[in-house]
Amino acid sequence: MTKYSPVVFGAGLTIAALLAVIAGFMMIGSPDHVRKQELDRIRSSELAAISGAVSAYRSTHAALPAQLSDLSHGATLDIALKDPEGRPYGFAVRGPYTYELCADFSLSSENEPRDRPAQLIFTRHPAGHYCFQLEARPRAHP
């Protein structure tokens, strides 16, 4: 049986730990990358909430709001008008039923998993400024 010195043993453990950390970063990404993914996830969720509020506003006011701040007048829900980094979400009315919602995304969703439910439309975006083209049509009466 060969005896190894404590220095060799310690160096081996250090290398093994370093390799484990590197493998972890390769699997889930760097802490900065994970942070950016989480911020984009929050943006997508908040855009979905805004879109729902715009649809509710359209059904009760027979028109789209002129600006996002109109959604908070008399609303029972707290709608985020700025992203997690403090940048305002963009909003523009494009027609009687059409509008766009815009946000600045940190990362492209191109390589993200395709199994996200609910606000799926808002989880597909490039990195940078991106606007979603949306509609809020009145309900059809029977």
C-alpha cells in the first residue's frame, strides 16, 4: 500500500471540488446567468399580468387604456409598471383592439426549455428590447 502525503491528498480534494464547481456552472450557468434568467422570468410573469389587466380594462371600459398607469386607477390588483430593475414596461395602443407590450430582456429564450405553461407567449423573446403584439377584443354576445 502506497502512502500519500497530506499535501497530495489535499491537492486531490481541491481539484475534485474545483471540477465539481465547474461542472455545476456548466449545467446551470454562472450565478450572473441564473440571475438574468430569473429577472426575465419575472418580466414574463409581469407582462402576463399586465396583459390580463388590459383585457379586463377593455371589457369594462369599452376601450383600451391610453397608458399603463390607467390600469392602476381603481384596480384591486397591484400591477407592476416597471421591471425588476426599475425600467418601465412599454405600452402602445396600435388599434381599437390591438396594442403592444414591451420589455428589455437580459437573455434570449431561444435555448430555454419549451415546457413552460401559462404565459407562454411572454416566455419567447430575444435578448434586448422586444415588443409583443397583442389583442384585447370585446366578448362576443350570443
